[in-house]
Amino acid sequence: MGINPGYFVGEAFQSFRRNWVMSLVAVTIIYISLLVMGAFFLTGTLLNKVVSSFEQKVSISVFLKDGAAPADVQSLQQNLVADKRIKGVDYVSKAQALEKFKERTKNVPQLVEQLRGNPLPASLEVSLVDPRQVREVVKTIEADANLAKVIKNPGNPEADDIKYAQEVVDRLFQATNVVRLFVAVFMVLLFIVSLVLIGNTIRLAIYSRRREIGIMRLVGASNWFISTPFLMEGVIQSTLGALLAILTLVLAQSFIVPWLQSTLRFLPVTITSAALGQLSALLLLSGIVIGLLGSGAATRRYLKV
Amino acid sequence: MISMRNVSKKYAADKPALADVDVEIGSGEFVFLVGHSGSGKSTFIKLLLREILPSTGEITVAGQDVVKMKNWKVPYLRRNIGCVFQDFKLLPNKTTYENVAFALEVIGRSKHVIRTQVPEVLRLVGLEEKVDSYPDELSGGEQQRVSIARAFVNRPPMLLADEPTGNLDPATSLGIMSLLNRINKTGTTILIATHDREMVDSMRKRVIALENGRIIRDQSRGVYGYGD
């Protein structure tokens, strides 16, 4: 059969022109929905970077008393390494601790000069697979029989000997979870509105062409032939919305990210081109799915095919 | 070409629109279906086009079982049945040529086929002078010729006409009937639902008369009848 694929695209664009007000509204709403979705996606990737940079800093330090038996320290270290929740355990000797301290305070050399000998303790630096498990891991460490032998104050380890930055992590995760939930609900609502609006423009398009559709049925046009232009119209609308959203976000991030970088020097704020590629794919795909669902439902309902 | 066996159609429980209809129409026949409004003519035609399904009975059209047919196959059934209506059903924003070509375009015929078949059928119905006219520039008779051309351009084995002369004056109606007669001569089965008494009486073709959903008369070379 010699069906010209241009026929469907042509029909779809013609109908777009005919009902341009409704089409514009539908495109705008899809644009806004996808813009929100994309903005959230980008903020998410940024936040993930920041959180993971924090996560690397969230390690548990176990300070050892001077003169702890190396064998005891080693068996504690071995127990910890065997734990699946623990990524690694580094032994930092007193000398290394002093080096690190010097490094950190090199702007104020008097600080080190005033030190007599080396008052800094050796320590085990425990890094975690999932920083959210910090408390549980601390409990496990406290339960280890070797711990009492290597720290100063076995009665209350958390007073001096075990240190970790729990609260920062907790707050970070709480905040991102709330934001995630809020945005998810908002996005579902926007998607529903988009679906309804696309469905409505397709309904109008079908209504304005009901004579032609009647004749098409009469002379035996197949169902897919009748409905394809309408599906196409929905997909064109949503793709247009998606492309506009992608364009807006790419432009916006090219201004916002450098500004963030200059204001938040201490945080790693970057968006890779891979992330932008993912963003485009995500928005385009969501757009096409919304368009197909909306116009598919409308053709099913109003064309009865 | 058409076969109905014990076909009944009930919209409401008490009064059937069609009751126990048994009909055979052979290939190449020319048949009038007559009856008052509400006698079941429209139901008869809708059943053939599978716009509706019968309550009971079997229907075969052009070798296809209409009752058991899957929904998606219905368009292919309709390609075998050219349809002509009282109100022409032409697209006002398309010319004569475009209206006829539309019927071929939407069933996916190639441009080449369209370019050869459309002028041919327009010559057959005598509208070669009016190819570029829009429907509102044509007389009623001419518009009906366009709609016949559209129904026939795909060369279906059968034409179904529902009151084709209902909006036309007697002289024009005669022209339409002789056109349909000519198409019948090419071997196409023609079924015309009508209450145009003079037409039926002058043509002397097979007449199937319906009353209250039942066939009350089926005679070859018949007349309109009913005695009123």
C-alpha cells in the first residue's frame, strides 16, 4: 500500500492550526510539568553530589589510648573490616595524626610549636557503605570486646573515644526526603492535568473533523488510519512541550551553575553533560508517554475504535 | 452476495425492528427495498454494514460472516460495499475530484491508482466537466453523482443506496436511476432502499417489501405495491 507517512503529520499539524488556543494551553501545561520535573532532576543530581561529598566525610573515628596493644587494635580492625556495612578501616598512627594536624593548621604554625611532644591519639577511621547506618555501626563497635582494651574510657565510649557526625547526615536526608515527596505529589498532579488537557484538544480535533471521520468509516478506512493523526497530534504537542522545557533548563543551568559555583565555593557544584543527556532523554520520553496516553484515551473514547 | 437467515433485531423487548427475515440476493442483482418509515429498512441496511449486530440469525455479505466478524475487520467489509445516501455526505471544502479521491486515499491506494481511477469514474457518472467544482456549486443531482462516483471508485462488488433520490426532483431522479442501472450492467449488485413509488414502478426490478419488520412481499419485476 502506498500510504504517504507525510499524510499523518500533515493532518496533525493542520488540526494543530485549527484548535491552536487549546493546543497552546496543552503545550504550555506539558512544558510547565516537564520543566518542574527537569528542574527537580537537576537539583537532585546537584544535591546528590553534595550529599555524597558529605557522606565521604561521615566516618567514625575510634581514638586509641596511648600504649594500646597492637594485637588488640589489629583484631578490632579485622572484626570491623569483616562487617558488610563498613567500606574500610584506616589506621592513623600518632605521627600521622600530627602530620594531619600540621597540615590543617599550617596558617597558624605557632599552634604546633607550642605542642610538647605529640598529644594526639592514634585512631581507626571507619568509613561506611551507607552513611545512614552510622548509629547501628557505632553500636556494633561498642559491643566489640576488643574495644574496651584499646580506649581510654571503656565505661562511656561516646564521651571522648568514638566520634561521628550523625546529625548533619540525618538532617540532610530528612530535608531531601521531604522535598522528594512534595515534588512527586506535585508532579503527579501536573501530569494528570496534562493528560486531561491533551485529551481535550484531541476531543476538539475529533469533533471538528467528525464529517470526514464519518465518511472515512463509510468507505472503509481502517481504525488505525483514522486514529493515527490524532495520536500524532498528541505526541507532537507533548514533544513540543518537552523540547521547550529541555531548552529552558539547559539555558538556565548554564547561568545558574557558574553562579552557584562562585557563591558556594566549598561545595562541589557541577552538572556533567552526561546528566544533561539523561535529562533530555527523561523529559522527551515522559513527554511522548504523556502525549500517547492522553491522545490514546481520547481516540478510544471519542472515536470508539 | 447477501444472505440473511432468520435475522431478528430487537431494540426494545416488545416490538422487533426486524423479525425472522430470510433473504438471498445474488451477485449482479438489482433490488429495491421498499416500506414505510419504521418498517425496518434502516435496520436492514445497518445490519449489512455491521453498524449494528442482529439479536439472532446469520448474515453473510460478499462471502464474509458479518455476525462473527472481528471488529477490526469491519473496515475491510465496508470496502466491498459502496454507500450512497439521501444527504450525499460530501466534504464541503473539497472539490469533486478531491471528494472522490478521498475515498481511495483513506484506504491507502497509491497516487498512481488515484490518478487513473478518479477521472475514469467521473467520466462514468458524467461529471468530467465539474472536477474542480465544490459541492455548493453543484446541483442536487450532480452532488448525488459525485457521491455515487465516490461509492463506486473502488469498484466494490455491491452498491447500497439509502433513499438516493429522496432530495431530488423526478427528472433528476430518473437520471440517477439510469446511472445506477448502468453500474448494475457492469456486474455490480445494487440494493436501493426507497419509498419513491414512481421510480420502483417504472424500473420493474426485484422488489422486497417490509412492514413492521417482516418481509411481506418479494417479487422479481415487481412494483411498489401497498395499494395506497
